[in-house]
Amino acid sequence: MEPRKTSIYNTIDMAPQLEYYANTLPHQEIKIRPSLDVLRKTFEVSFPPVEKNISLLSFFLTLQLMRCMLNIWGVILFLRLTWITSQAGIVLGLVIIALAVSVTTTTALSISAIATNGESGTYFMISRTLGPELGASIGLIFSLANALAVALHTVGFSEVSYGTIMVDSLNDVRIIGVVTVTILLFITFGGMDWEAKAQIFFFIVLMASFVDYLVGTLIPPTPLKKSQGFFGYDRDIFIENLTPSWRGPDGNFFRQFAIFFPACTGILSGANISGDLKDPSTAIPKGTLMAIFCTTLSYVVIVITSGASTVRDASGNMTDLMTGNSTSGCLGPACKLGWNFTTCVQSQTCSQGLANYSQVMGLISGSYYLIVAGVFAATLSSALGFLVSAPKIFQCLCKDNVYPYISFFGKGYGKNNEPLRGYILTYLIAVAIILVAQLNIIAPIISNFFLCSYCLINLSCFHASIVNSPGWRPAFKYYNKWTALYGAMASFALMFAFTWWAALGTWFVISLLFIYITYFKRPNVNWGSSIQASSYNMALSFSVSLTDVKDHVKNFRPQCLVMTGPPKQRPALVDFVGCFTKQVSLMISFHGRLKLFQDSTDQYVKWLNKRKVRSFYTQFTADTLRDGVRYLMQASGLGKLKPNTLVIGFKSKWMESSPTTYHFFHTLLRIWSNLYDNTYLLLFAANDISENSDQVKTVFKNAGGTKTIDVYWIADDGGLIVLVPYLLTRRKRWRSCKIRVFILGDEENMKESRDAMMALLKRFRINVTDVVVMTDTERSPQPKNMNKFLESVAPYRLYDEQQEGVSVQELKKKEPWKISDKQFEAFRLKSERKVRLNEIIRRNSQNTTLVSLPVAHGDCPSALYIAWLDALTCGLHCPAVLVRGNQENVLTFYCQ
């Protein structure tokens, strides 16, 4: 029965459907729910039934089990497991199997959890969990491991003796290997249907060969087989083979472990096709774990049966049959069975037995040729499986466009999007490794790459578990974060135990890739990774923990609320604040408007990121700008991460603005100081920081060189006027700039004032090149400059003689920004001081200037206060910053 498509509320209000949640996956048709606006405004309509797109490929649990077992079984099973038994003995051989299986089992549990938390292939599961920083690098390592595994199994196939020698044993392996992998390449070009049919055939052959081996252990051996070391089950042989007998350069535990470990890889084959499985949440865990159990059981059986029935050393010579009952001088358990292999043992010329003959399973079996067919099936099925998986994993990585220069290999062909270029690349890598032609050298290197992959898979599961993200909801519940951690740590340790130089090189490459993605190429992707969830958890935890930390003067930093409006229109203001807050303190850029636009928010955030300014951006809506700023000042920030500094771009042409604008500007200062008694800094930028939409590259993006930053420390409000230039000079482009401090003084005590200030700054550990004492600040300004100031404020004065029946008080209520004669005379001396200070600044300063900001006095009219700021910065051809603190110290020379 077709499921209901609409809710009971409205025929266009859709009921929950899979299609609306699957639109983020590749190859899925995107379906969009009707928006809330549509639901509010649209009349009810009827929709045709939605056809559900069901995948044509659906595999049962048995096929999942078969694919996993085929990829786990391989060359090591038939050509190296009996040799490992001879080296490590039965006990340590079982220990090696147990340790390897413990790693693969914990990895399988992690894979099951990750696979049942989403539908996609191995690379997608890992990368979308770990994020592009680590996920992309493990995708590269995992695809390389699969490519090397093609060479491993092809070399194993080529090692089987065919009775003839073309050149020599080593070159024969190379020739046969290259020819074999070339044939496999053409099979993959034939399409996935051929590969699937071939895998079913290989599985049947493998099962038949394994049965053949077990039957062979029960058949009484012929004299020829006895001469080669196989005697059937014997107590003495079993006891002899319990303990290790290390031989040759590979004669140690971890070397044998490294050679065996590829026999446990291939557990990801089911996860690779999770998107094609009918019920991946059931098939992957059961299929993978059952495959591990079955293959592990087969390894244990072979170790025990071969170790209980075959001696380590035999000559293969029928003349070593003992004719008498005397065993004098005979060495080994074969002596009691009537065979004397002492001569070859002592001369180390034995060519048969567990330690010398790689095809002991063929010797033990009932039919040697069926074992050879099993070798073919195991090696070729694994090689074919890895030859298919490596390019597909690499294709997914290429399409993510995380690394440069590899997108060429991401192109797909045909209806199945086959990565033909990736097949050729994998083929070339496999051929290069096949030319090594030595299985014992190739196996440890491949083990290194697979262990690295398993380490990061377990790490991704552990990390996703501990961050407690709501999106981590695996359907598979039989995993544990601590088993995942064990799997990660064990894999990491075994990498260095196997081949330390390969492990070091692998992690070095991963570190370089991680650094590249993190610092040089931040991909524009959002995968909802556990790294993102962890960052949120850490930020939340640290923010909450800061609430209990009391403020200390040593840890003060200016946390800036910047009135940027649209940041693109005030790039200099943004760049200036970014210069001294980046990686030091908080910066919030805010923009007031009547309606919120999410698209513009995203646009401005991208602009800030592209400009490399570490700032938050927020919009606010209000009926008036004044109300909006008041609300934002109180609500912005979180806990201790609240702004303590207001930054405003001062208009260079303030007289052209409406009176309400600069009245709001003046009122804003008083709002800020009244709301925040503990505010440390009010900071204004003038001249170069202005509304200039055409300004792209500002002076703050250029190198400061050896310019001088002049600080006019007129009023001691806590010391931030010298802290800001210090923070500026910590940046690379401003590091060579010099700081010069101007202070007030008189001619009589000039030297004492200068020395005292130099001593104070030295104790603050702020390096300044000079301290200049200004002794002429109380002189009257030049008449032309004072007249210019008077002309600027003239339109905003209320002249008493001009009033006809209307009181000044009534006009002040109507136009509160204007200046009465009484107010003008009361502040006349202060006005002259501002004009005079401007003359001194213009005479001394050619570069960036910081000046103490006059306090926004409540009795001072808005127009007069703005005129003061204009007078202070008038005629300056350099960036000028007006700074005012709240009379609290922000500098200290004490350590407590």
C-alpha cells in the first residue's frame, strides 16, 4: 500500500518522507519541502503520488559475507601462513592471529557504527566523520593501500610454481605478475558485471580448496609426502612446533606479524558497497563480523593442523628413509617416524618442510591442483577486488576537490561512472610494486598503510562518540568508544613495531597534508564532521568555564564591537581593528537595518574570511538605529566573551550629515559609558577609516615599514592608548614601526617628565623610541585655524539676540544638538585647546596617530563635541585614532 504523502493539516503540508532527507547524498534527486511562506499563502492542492527511486542493486547478507571473505583471504593464507607457523610456532602463531584479529575486530565494530550512521562508501564515511583535514588524507592513504594490495596478491599468484622457468625465479614473478595485472585491468574495463560474476566463481573454488586441504590432513601420507615433511597428525611434531624457531632476516615476532597482517585486511569491502546494500545497517555488521570469524577460524585451523602434521625441515629426498630402528645421531621429530633429515638440517640445505616450502598446503591437501586453483582464486579475487576499489575511492577524493592537480582522475565514464583514469593509475602503481617481486618486502609496507587506515577509522569512531553530537546516531549499538580507542592505539603502535621508517614516513605525509588543508587551502565544504562538533563542545565548555574566572589586568584584551555597517563599505575600519584583535581578542562587526537578510550575512562573512579578518558578523533590526544599538550593546557577546570596546568610524565630512546623525553619534558614547561601567576602551578611527566603498586595499593591509606611530597621551585613562600601538607592532607588517609618545609638560621640568615617562613605559615593557614633552599646548591657536573652527560651528549656534519671543530653552528642546551662547563661552577654552593640539599634531606627525579622546560630557552639545573631534583630526594626511578608556588600569608591571 502506498504510504500517505501529506499531513492531516494541509494537502501541501507533506508527511515525513525519505526524499527530503536524502538530498545531500550524491546521485539523489533533490526534493524540497514547501516553505512556511508557501504554507501560509497557498490554497490546498492535490499532488500526484511520488515515485520512490529504489536501487536496482540489492545484495543479501550472504553476498556481503562472500565479498568480505574473498577480500580477507588472499596470498598469505596459502603461501605464507604455514611458513609463519614454522617461524613463530603454533603458540605465537595463534597470538599473532589473535592480535591481528583484535585490531580488525575493533575496526569492524567502528566501521559498523560509522556505516550505520549514514549511507555511503568507506571514504565518504570516514571523511564526513573526520572532516577534510584528516578525512581527505586517510582517503589518499587508503586508496594507495588498496593499490599496493593489488601488487601483493598478484605477486603471490606469480610465486606459485608452474614447473617451468622462463628466466629465473625473480624475473619470472615479474613477468607473470605484469601480465596478470594487465589481464585484470581489462576485466575491470569490461564492467562491474564481469567482476561480480568472477567473484562468485572464485568463492566456490576457494571453499572447495579449503575442504580439499582438511580432507588431505586425514588421508595417510605417501612416502613422497613424508620425504617432503608431511607425516599426518603426530604428537611429537605438534609439541616440537609449539615453540618458535626464528630464522633469517625475517626471524622475529613483529616481522612475522607484519607479513601476516595483510591476511586480515579486506574488512572494508562491505562498507565500500554500503550504498548498494538493501539493509546496510544489518548486512555490514553481521557480514563483516561473520567474515572475520570465518576467516580467523580458517587461519587457526591451518596453523594447528599444519603445525601438528608437518615438520619444519625436510629434504624431499627418498634416500633419507631410515631402514633400521637405530635413531642415533638423528635430529628432529621425523626420526621416530623413520626419516632422517639431519644432513640437510645441519647444512641448512633443506628445501622442504614448513620452514622452507611455501606451498605446504598443496602438499598436505588431497589434490595439489585444487589448492593451486584455491591460490589462484584467493589471489586473483583479492587483486581484482582491490583493483576495483582503489580507483573508486580515489575518484571520490578527486571529486571532493580537496587537493590540487588530482581532479583529472575523478572523471567517470559510462552509465556506471567508471573511473578509467583511476584504473590506469592504480595499474601503474601496482606494476611498479610488482617489479619488487618479493612478497616478504611488500607485505610489511602494505600492513603499514592498512594499519594507518584502521587507526584513523577507529579514531573517527572514538572522536564521534566522545563529542556527543546529536547527529551521531549509529543503528549498530554493539560498539564501544574505548574499543575504538584501543583499535586506534594498537594500530598506531603496530605501525612502528612493523616498519618504523615506513610508519614515520606515512605520518609525516599525513601531517603535511593536514597542515596544507588547515592553513593553506581551506576547502569550502561543510560535512558536519565530528571535528566541527568537537570545536563547538570545546568552545562551549571553555566559554562556560570562563564565567567563573575573575578579570585580571594582566589578561586584559580589547574585545571590540565595531560599527561597520556593511563591512565592504568600511574596509579600512575592518582592517584596522583586525590588526590588533586577530588571534588576540574578540571582534564583532555589526550592522543595523530594518530587515534581516540571511544571504547578505553569509556574503559578508565570506568577505571577512577572504580578507583574513577574524571577526563575527551580526545584523540587528530595530525601529530606530539608536534603539538597535542600545539593544545590541546589552545583548552582544557571551559570558566573558563580551565586547568592552566600541569602535566607530568617524566621518570625515560630518557637516554634510543630518543633525540627527551626529546627535546620535554623541549620544551613543554616553549610552556605552552608562551601560558599561567596566568598559575599558572607547576607540574611534578618523580620516583614513571612513565610508569609502571604492577602497579595497587599505593602508592597514600594507607593510608599515619603519614608520612611526605617534601616541598623544593627553589624559591618563588606564593606559590603553599605548597598549593599542603595542598590539599593532606585534603583527608582522607593523613589526618594524617605531612608537613615539607625546605628553604634556612645562619647560622647567621637561627632562624630569620625559625621564619619568620613559621609566614608566620601560616598567610596562613597552618599547618606545622617544618621549616628547609638549610645552606649548596652552598657547592660543593661530587665528586662521580658530576662525575656521568658528565657521564650522556657526550654523549650529543659537544666538541669543536672534530669538524673538522664543526662549533658548524651547529651541534646545526642539534642536538639542545646537549650541547656545552660554554653552559656547563655557567651553571656549576647551575648544581652543583642541585646535591648538591639532596644530601640534600636524607639525609632528606624518604617520599613524593615536590621540586621547575628550570625554563626552553631558552638558556639551552634540554639534560642539563633533566639532572638537573634527578639529583634532582636521588636515591630517594619516590615519588618526581617538582613544578613551574608563579610568581603569589595563597595564601593570606587577607579576601577581
